[in-house]
Amino acid sequence: MRTALPSTTTPATPAAAFGTLPTQVRNLGILAHVDAGKTTVTERILYLTGATHKQGEVHQGTTVTDFDPQERDRGITIFAAAVSCAWDGHRINLIDTPGHVDFADEVERSLRVLDGAVAVFDAVAGVEPQSESVWRQADRHGVPRIAFVNKLDRAGADLDTAVASIRARLHPRPLVVQLPIGREGGFTGVVDMVRMRALHWPDGPGRYRAGEVPPDLRAEAGRRRRLLEESVAELHPAALEEFCATSALSDATLAAALRELTRTGEGVVVLCGSAYRNRGIEPLLEAVVAYLPAPPDVPAVRGTLDGRPDGPVQERAADPAAPFAGLVFKVNATGTGRLTYLRVYSGTIGKGDTVLDAGAGRSERIGRILRVQADRHEELERAVAGDIVAVIGLKSARAGATLCAPSAPLVLEPPTAAEPVVSVAVEARRGTDTGRLASALARLVEEDPSLTVHTDAESGQTVLSGMGELHLEVAVEKIRLLHGLEVAVGRPQVAYRETVSRGVSGLVHRHVKQDGGAGQFAHIVLDVEPLAAADGEGGSALFEFRSAVTGGRVPREWVQAVESGCRDALAEGPLAGHPVTGLRVTLTDGATHVKDSSEQAFRTAGRQGLRAALRACAMTLLEPVVEVTATVPPEAVGGVLGDLAARRGRVTGSAARGGSAQVTAVVPLAELFGYATRLRSRTQGRGSFTTRAAGYAPAPAGPAG
């Protein structure tokens, strides 16, 4: 269970300690690749802000945010965890997100409710595959970021090289505001180039000491300050005006410009340090408060009044006095209560209030409101615009649900759930546990929308689908640990797709039905053609419907029925019954009957007509592919390349990285089951790999599920 309610809740922290105004709140996430140091950064923030009294360590299994037994056993973040702390009169609501690709949906749902983010990078590895993926996710949500280059105390660490990889692979405008003092094991502090001072840290936990810039770094710090001023002046009109007038920028102008550039996304402030060595965290917190936006600084949230995509739109600003509106982004069904995680966008809610689940049209009552502290909580009397809290008492609200004031309904756009790519068959080892297994699976899906459960029509097996092999392993282990069930699991199967490689034109379909009562009549003519994949999606999740009917031969409302019928037909393709994607359907002509035509008749015609058209098209089977990045000893490269080739992998690059070699390849997901064990065997346990979804590609001929 991801979150367990404690036996007692701690007294609410005085509001003054956190700040009570939305302008005093920062909602941010920590984003990074696996092992870049996200959780360590979070632990140091909690310790320095006084939220914890002992530093948690990932390798010791004592962290606050990685409190789930599986996270501590595996040493990675699996579930997004929220915590709150206070710094410089501000409340910081922080979400530590997973770095593994299988849990990218946790990142997606977190980004939907955040106002800013800290992207953590390894000073040796620079931009890694998953750090690139989460950066693109933040781009899609328009989340302002600052960058923290971590692990500067490691051998081979270099700030400039890491920044160069950020610029080359992520394409932001990096604005480096710090210069390291010392290299690798001799890294002891940084030069703050905004205020031109040196910050030194003692060994072990402790606050920095500010002083003069060391003499041997003054020239280099001055040169870099000048480059920073020039970069900022190029991007910021007010800074440019001052720079042209005085050939320099004041500290105040520079700080104000950095704040505005961060919030608009035109620039990314870059800081550095070593979280494990307690160096660089206080300046990072200062940058969070100084540069990242407060809830009132971001655009007002937009929603529709009736839930329809084309319905009337209304905006809600982050105003405690406005009508209440909030978005559920996470649900934990615990043994002692159902926790619903909520971002309050506008208005105020209190204990005992009645709210409306706008999408479902149900009223719910708020029983308790909790300030989230990972697996511990502080009880609150109310929550206001800008808050991220958990509530108890909601019986049916799901992730993505909009909660609002009953007198002012509003439906916000929910986070997009990822499409599962791997499936396993699951069954209870004891027949008497079948009902308990069904309940456990239902709870899993409620907590994690990227998991799906269905019953296979042919075999009758229960099939659990998710984002990867590790994702499903974690889900099954959760059933075993928390529900005490012995579960048998089948071999993983990937989610294939079918697509059109050569279309058809002018396919005529007539749906006529007469059974003594009111008849059904619909006549349609369809063109079907391939739809090119966008942005490397490989044909994934692409469908387009157009109408070219003229003269009113098919009324508009029945054109929509044809489209609905065509979407129904995409569920099963003609090759092997896999979902169909990557096609454009055009309704070119049709005819109606004065009495027997109806919306249902045209929906049926659309479904049957597209199925007939797909049987006439040339179809191609698609399989999911992933980008694999393997880090191995140089002497093992040959064997690793051969193994990837045997798995139908296409090598796309290789490079030396410190004392290791890094190989990148695009490999079918179906070929990667068990690869971790194989790689360890070939590299005497010294190799590791990460993956990143790379869309779909044509599969070889042969049976596929």
C-alpha cells in the first residue's frame, strides 16, 4: 500500500510557519533519471527545512519519501510521494517523482498539478534517457524549471560538460549562476555569480558560510558573470536596456530577469552541488523561492462548464475567495481510509464541506483534510487555492476527477493516462481466493490508472496490463504483500497494434435491417488511407476522421455517429484482433431513408463499414520498441552488441563515459524480457541499462498473440 494512515496524526503546524497566502506557496516536483539523486535532494531539503530531524539515506532504506517496502528493497522511487516543508516564510509542497520509465505515468499526473520543477542531472552522465523524457513531459505541461547538476564530488564530474549536454539534448537556454570551488573529491563550495560571493560547506550537515570569492577564481568568476549578463540581456528587454546603458547588470536587475525568464520558460537557471555531501541545497531552496512561480503567477486554470470538450470555457484564478475547484491526481485506497490527493486551484474547502464530482455528477463530503508528509500527515481545518493536500471521506472520486463547489460546477482537463504496452495473465493459486484477487486488482487500477485489467475473451484468463515488466512486477508483488494472496503469473506479452500500409477508396457499405418494426437504413462511402506518425510515435494512438459529404446527403449529427462507429471498429484489427492505429478515414458520400435512418443506424454502418474496409486494406502489424542505453565495461562491448543484435536491436550510438562504455540501441520490447539477468552475466555484474519508450515499429511476419 503506497500510503498508510498513521495511528495518530500530528498537530497541525501553525499557519504562520508555512505562510498562508498563495503567493507564499511553491508547488514543485523533483524530476530526473534513475540514480541522478532525486530522493537524496528531497531528503536534504526536508532536513535543512526542519521537516525531519535525521537525514534519510537511499542505501540505508531510511528515506522519508521512499517509504514503501518495495522502494526500499529495490533502492528506487516507484511512487510519487508528496511532502511539505517551510523555507524563508514560504511553504514548499514537493513531489518526489519516479525516474524509471515504467512509472512515467506517476510523473505525468504529478506534472499536471505542479507550478514548477527542479530537474536533477548527474554531473558525470549529464542528460540521460529518462531525464530527457521527463523534460519533454514538463515541456508539454508548460512547467517552469530550474536545473541542479548533482554529484559534483564524483570522479569525472564536470559542470560545463553537463551543461553542454543539457543545451544539446534538451535545447533550453541554460543560465549558469554558480561556479564550483574545487573538482571531484576536492569540491567544497560554489561561487554565487548573482551576488558574487563564495559559499563553503563544512563536512557533514550544516549551513554554508558566505565569504569573498577566492583569489584564484576571481578572474574566472568575473568572466562567467559577464557571460551570464550577456545571455540574460539577449533574452530580457529591461535587462538589455540597462546593459546597453551601463555595460553591466545590477544584482537586483539580474535576479529579477532570471525570475521572469524562468517563469516564461525562455531560460533555465542552472545550479550545482552534491546532495549526498550536503553541498548546494540551501542555494537551491533560495532559487526555488526566488525564481519558480507561486500559484497566482501561473495562468488561471481553464475548464468547461458541462464537461464537453467543445463546451463553454471558464477560468478560475488562484483566489481563496473564488468558487472552489480542485483536481484529483492520485488515490490511495488504504486499510484505514481512502486517501484522495487533491490540488486546490481556486477557492477554499473545509472539513465537513460537500463538494461535487463534476464529471460523475455525484456529491461527496470532505471528512478530513491532511497536509501530506509522505506516509505521515498533519490534520488541517481547511485548504485554500494553491494547496496540495490529501482528503478523507471521498468514496468514489478517481484520479483525474474534478471536485468543485456544487453551486459553481466546472470540469478540468484530466491527466492523460498512458497506454499499457505489456500484459501478464494472473490467477489466484487457490480457487477460493478468486474473489479476493478481483478486489485487489480493482484497488490496484483505482490507485494507478496506467494499469488495466480485462478478461481474455478466448482463454477466460484475467489479464493485467501496464507500462513495463518492472511495473507489473511491482503490481503483483503489492498484491502478494498487502492482500496475502498467492498469485500465479504468466509470461509477459507485449501490446501489438495493427495499422494500414495501403488503403482503399470508395468502399460502399449499406446497413439495412427490417424486422417487422421500425427499420434501420444507412448508406455510407468510405476512403481509408495510412496516417503518417507524428513526432516519432511510430503509428501509435493516431486516428483521424474527416467528412467530405456535400449537399446534406448525410446530416451532421449522423456524420458524428459514423465517426463513433469507426472508432468502435478500431478495437480489433483484421490481422490478429489487435487495436488499429495510424489511419485516416474520410466519409465521401452517403444516403438516408426518410423513415428508417437514425443515429444508431449510421453508427452501426460506420463500425461495419470500417471493418469491411480494413479487410480490404493492406495491413501491417506493429510492435512496441524501446531505446536501450547500456553502460558496460569497455571489454564487454562486443558481447553486448552481439546480444542486442540477436534481440533484433538496431544500434544507434556508442560513446566512452568515464571508465565505461555506453551503447544505445532501439530494441523490440518483446525481446527485452529477462535482459537484465543476461546483461549482468555478460558483464560479470558490472553492466546496467535503462530504457525509454520509442513508439511502435513494424513487426516481423509471424503469429503475434
